[in-house]
Amino acid sequence: MQTFTWDVRKYVNNLQSYPQIQEIIDGFHQDELIALPTETVYGLGANARSDEAVKNIYVAKGRPSDNPLIVHIHDKAQLKNFTQNISTETEVLMDAFWPGPISFIVPYQTGYLTDRVTGGLNSVAVRMPSHSVGREVLKLVDLPIAAPSANLSGRPSPTKFEHVKHDLNQRIFGIIQAEDIDEGIESTVIDCTTYPFKIARPGSITADMINDVLPGSIVDMKLDMEKPIAPGMKYKHYAPSQPVVLIEGGLTKPIQVTHSEIHRIAVIGPKSIEAFIPEKMKFIPLGKHENDIKGAHHDLYDALRIADQFTDIDQIYINGYVRNASTMALMNRIDKASGHNIKGEEEL
């Protein structure tokens, strides 16, 4: 399959004038798979009303079919077609955080979308992205779009056009190339089917931020990994092909390795630990400084992909961060990338 690419970077302020915009719109309406940028990661979009289109998402990604998909919309009015009984509390949070990097799991109303998007559940996850190109595409297409991350299942999510092309070239109809995304990790997902709400997947919008808008709305931070009500909960995820080890608590002194091991290890972490990395060991920084959590979010998946390109390494170490509310999303992704393969500094 030929994969088309549409470079819209010169048209971000007037996407309708892009010469091939109709080709993109027609592609979605003809049930093709098209990768589009959002503020979190690139999404692999398909018409959420088409059973065939959504089935092809699972095929292209190699994704388990019990892993639900997030439906992307451009306007709250679209919700009436496929949701029901959305609570007043949920509406308050939607108004506060949309458009933006947060998804809401709400009661599903059958008959409009293909039931395949829910993974067999009676709820559906929905969000309204804030990326200028991504949201404008949704407006022009005017369909609910199911869009998981545009990568092969289990691999690091794509934060750049090149990541999507590497994973899905000749597997999908097209890729929309825009400026790099802002957030770098997937959206926060909250389960709004019961109250108080629960965090189903942590993201850059934290429980504290949600509680600031609606006090007491989030009280339980435990994740149920056996019932995947949100994407990325159940299966190993975000992982490169090389084995990853999480250094719990982070490095506080130089890594002690033999001469032969120096060339076989890559280390990912904040720039503050670079002094602990042997000179000839590969080091990939996250963020601008030790406390730059937003920067670490933005850089993590790209760092994992960079490490994966080194042909002479057989081990990736990721420096752990102090676990607290602000690092919950970051450590969730690092835990999954490592497959919960955790060592303390003294075990290296």
C-alpha cells in the first residue's frame, strides 16, 4: 500500500487553502486510515462510525481488539449522537479543560458509532484535541474520529512525523505532517461513569488540577489493569525493542561498569545525571533540567526511539523520578516501557 504524506506546515493558519485538503477529507469519509497530529501524540485516525475502518486500525497497529479507542471530536454537540446521561460534574470538567489533553469516559449510546470502538464496554472515551491542525482537520471532516496513537502496538508512541512514517509507512493511507506536538504523552483519561471519578490513565492534566476545578471529584488513584477501560492500561506499552531497566530513585553516583559494558548500555534521564554517566556510554537527556517534568514528557518517546536505533547496545537504563502527583504520568509510561523491570542503584 502506498502511504501518502501531506506537509501542511505552511498552512497551519489556513488549512482549507492547502491544495490537497480535499484528498484528506475524502480519505476519512472513504474509511481510510490517516495519521494526524494532536497536542499529545500523533493519532491514527479512522471514521468511528465505520466498522471496517475501525477494524483496520487494530490490523494496522497489531493492537488487541479488547483495548478501547478514544473518539476525537471538534464540538461538544457531537456527543449527543453516541453518549447518554453525562453528569453535570463531567460537563463542568469538559468546559474547563476542552479543548485539551484530557479524555472522558462516559456512558455509551449505541446506534451511531461502530461498537468496535468501545472494546465491548458500555462506555466510550472521548476527547477534543487542542492542536491547531488536528482540530481543524476534525472540523473539516466533521466525523467522530477514532484515533489511538499512530504507532505499532507496544512501541513508543509517535511525537514526530518521522516516528509515524517509520512504524506505519505502507500500512496506512496517509500521514498529515505538521509541527511537532507539544505535550509528548497521551491524554489524561478519567472514568466519569461513577462519582467520585477515577483516573484511568494519568497524563499532563493531574488529579490536583481536576480537583482545583471540581473539589473532591478525584479521590481514588488506583488503576485496575485487568479491565482496560482506557487505552494502554492492560498490555505492555511504550517499549523499544531493547530491554529497558528502570533505576528506581534515580542515580546519585557514577555508574560502575566494566570497559566492555560501557558500549552496550544507553542511559535516558535528566541532564543533571550526565556527570554520573561514563564518557563513552550513550546518554540521552530528558527535559532541560532535573525538575522539568513537562520537558521529560515531551522528550521521553523520542528518547526511547533514539536509543532503539543504536545497533551496538543491548540494555537501556531509564533514570527514575521521585514518585508524586506531578510525576505520576511520566513514571506510568516509564514503568510500562520497562515492563516493570526495576532495579535500585546498588543493583547496577
